[in-house]
Amino acid sequence: MRVHEWDPATATAAELEAVLRALNEIVAVDVPEDPPWRSRMFREYLSVTMPGERRTSWLAVEESGEILGHASLLALEDIGVLELSVVPSARRSHVGTALLAAVARRAAEEGFESVGVEVIGDTPSVKFFEAHGFECAFIEMRNLLDLNGVDWLRLGEMAAGISAGYRIEYHPGGPPESHYAAYAAAKEAARASVVDDLELRPSSYDAERLRASLATLHARGLKPYIVLAVHEATDTIAGLTEVVVPAQRPTRADQYDTIEVPSHRGYGISRAIKARMLFELRAAEPGLLDVQTWNALENEPLLQVNAELGFKPDREWREYEADVIDLLRRLKA
Ligand SMILES: CC(C)(COP(=O)(O)OP(=O)(O)OC[C@H]1O[C@@H](n2cnc3c(N)ncnc32)[C@H](O)[C@@H]1OP(=O)(O)O)[C@@H](O)C(=O)NCCC(=O)NCCS
């Protein structure tokens, strides 16, 4: 077995297919309730990043050429975010550890003090990262909504249940340019009240970053849908919800962020915009089966709204972190 750096941007189609097959073997064993990945825009998904960010990838390959594992390190501003997976048939032979060593060496070369990783609860990754000294920094719950089980009549009442003085807008593809500054301001205003996670996912707190992040989503095959609540008296954005439908997994939408600006809380905004989003998705994406979202365990108001909409808690999503120097020492890499 050999670990080598790999560039999905220039990889052959056959190589990408092999990586996709390996990923789907892993999904079938670790998260069998999740849909398999499809090849549409898989290359773009793996290779495109936000301007200023870099993703390095590695493959673990058997002498026969068979792919045993895949790893990547996304260099964000002050943390390296890693992803790592090994096909079920090759596990417990230290393939994962060899991939982690490659990642840790690069993280040190790039000057990162720490690396973070999102780990799915109830999978071997939890034991693996804990065995390598990673510490759990943040836990969220993934919630799933089966669109076949939605009570659309009740949902219609929820979508209409917003206080007077607010207007709901729907923007497939992303908010219009004219909203960029207000949209980013709403995110910034809500940021202070968000629980302090590791920020392993990109955020858009100014108009330029928002523009870049929308362009990156589209380039990776992730189609954004936005529903906003506008406070009519001040013409500001009081709340927003963002969903992405990936070309690689078109039956499952990811609900990224739902924000209520603190001064507009208590007016039924989250419930109404999330309900409206489900109607829009049903119309725009007829192939969609379910929607997944992630919530901090202590975010009571949003958990309550999700429960009313029919979301069901599914699995823990845990963020782990390790100090790079300590990690290298433990790995003797
Ligand atoms: C986590 C993962 C990468 C580990 O790969 P691996 O090659 O089996 O790991 P290693 O053999 O290097 O294990 C190193 C150490 O981690 C720990 N470990 C790994 N798997 C473990 C398990 N199933 N149970 C207990 N400990 C485990 C052990 O301490 C192990 O050392 P040991 O075998 O000498 O006791 C692999 O199980 C995997 O790909 N999991 C799924 C990834 C994922 O998130 N999938 C879902 C999204 S696609």
C-alpha cells in the first residue's frame, strides 16, 4: 500500500469513478440511510475551493491499483480541515493512520497549529480520531425531514404565520446582487449569538465573501436556494434560510443556515421561512426525497421549529480538533 498526493482536477475519469465507488462502499457501511454519491460534477465537488483556500488530496492505493482510502486537507484561514475515509475491506490495517500522517505533515508544513475534522456519530471514525488524540470540541445533531411525510396543509399555515410588517422572498440560485450587503449584514448580526463552534464550514459575513461563496457553490455543483424575511419598515433582512441541492446527491438537500437577526426574534420568522422553503423545494426539485440540517444541541428555539416542521433527530455530527505538533509526535511522522 502506498499513499500519494492526488489532484482531482486533473485525474482521469476512471480514477474519479474508482474514488466514487470507494466512497459509496463507505456510505453503504457507515451511513446506510444516506443516498449514494453520483458522478455528476464529482470532479468539481472535490477540486473547486473558495478563492484563497486550498485543498490537497491523497489516495491510499494497493499495488494492484485498487483504491483503499482517500484523504484531503482544506486550508482555511486559521485551521486545516481534514476528511479521511478507508474502504471497509481495508480497515484496521493502519491505512487510515498512514493517510492521517500525510495530512498532518502537510498541515505542519503549511504552518497550521491545529486541524479539525467533522466526524459522523456511531461510525468507526469516532474511535479512530480519539485513538489519535483528537478532542471533541463541538457536537451538533443532524436532523432529517422525509418530504413524503410532510403535512403540507399544516405547513401552509406555518408559512403564512409571520407577523405583519415582514415580507417573504424566495431566491433560487442565491440572493440578487441588490441584497448582498443586507444579506451579509444579517449574517454578521446573527453571528454574535451563534454557539462557538470550530468554524469548519465557510461563512459569508461581507458582500465580497458572499459573492465568492455563491460562485463557489455553483462551480462545485451545489445549487443554492434562499428564502428571506424582509422587515418592510426598515428594508432590512430580518431572517434567512439557505438550502443547497448537490448535483452529486440530488435526492437530499442540505439546509445550511437559518438565521433570525436578534432584534427580529419572536415574530415567527424561522418557522415561516423554513416552511416556505419546503414548498419551493418541492416545486423546483421534483426528485428530492429529504432534507438534512444540523443544529447545536442547545439551540432550543430552532430545534423546536424543526420538530414542528417534521424534522427528526438522526445522528450526532461531532467536530474534533488536534494540535498538529502533538499529532505528529504521536504519529511519529
Ligand atoms: C475511521 C477510518 C478512516 C479508520 O481507518 P482504518 O484504516 O481502519 O484505521 P487504522 O487501521 O489506521 O486505525 C488506527 C487506530 O484507530 C482505532 N480504530 C480504528 N477503527 C476502529 C474501530 N472500528 N473500533 C475501535 N478502534 C478503532 C484503533 O485504535 C486503531 O489502532 P489498532 O487497529 O492498532 O488498534 C475508517 O474506519 C473509515 O473510513 N470510517 C468511515 C469514515 C466516514 O466518516 N464515513 C462516512 C462518511 S463517507
